[in-house]
Amino acid sequence: MTPTKYQIHFTVGFKRKFKQISKKNLTLKNSIKKTVHSLAEDPFQRTLRTHQVNTSKYGKVFSSSVSKDIRIIWDFQDKDMAILLLAIGGHSGSNKVYMHYLRITL
């Protein structure tokens, strides 16, 4: 296994939501794990469609795509050498991962 550029850390809320949404969906679970690995290598890969968002709960953070609807909300930690995964969830519908946000261009 090759070393990654960033260390990945998880909040308790992220872990709980990850278990909940991937419990009965092995394909989604594998997609999330692949996305987390990609974040550790380079969080700004084109395939992740990473962009900065302003959330009501976390302030200015980053959002990266897992699938068409699933997003991971994260931010840098420890002088940019670690990534803290804050939340995971849908982009649309009643179970949105960020309720009110403004897209901020990088």
C-alpha cells in the first residue's frame, strides 16, 4: 500500500452516519471507502468534484462527491496535513448533508 499525503480523521457523527447509510448497501460502502482513500491522496482530484461550501453548522468547509447524490463534508486539520471528515449524506431530499449553503468558488 502506498503512503498517502493526508491523514484522515473522523468525527463521531460521521462514523455514525456512515454506518447508517451504508448498512445495507455494500456498493455504496465501497464507494465511500474509495472516496476517503482518494481524499487522503489528493482532496482536489477532479473526480471528487471538491468545492468549498459555507454551512450553517460547520462554517466554511469542503464538500466532495461520493456518488451522484452522496457528499462528504470535510475540512483540513493540523496545519493542512490531516483531513477531518465531518459529515456524510445526501445532496438533495429531506436528508441533506448541508441544509443551507453557499457555493464558494476556489
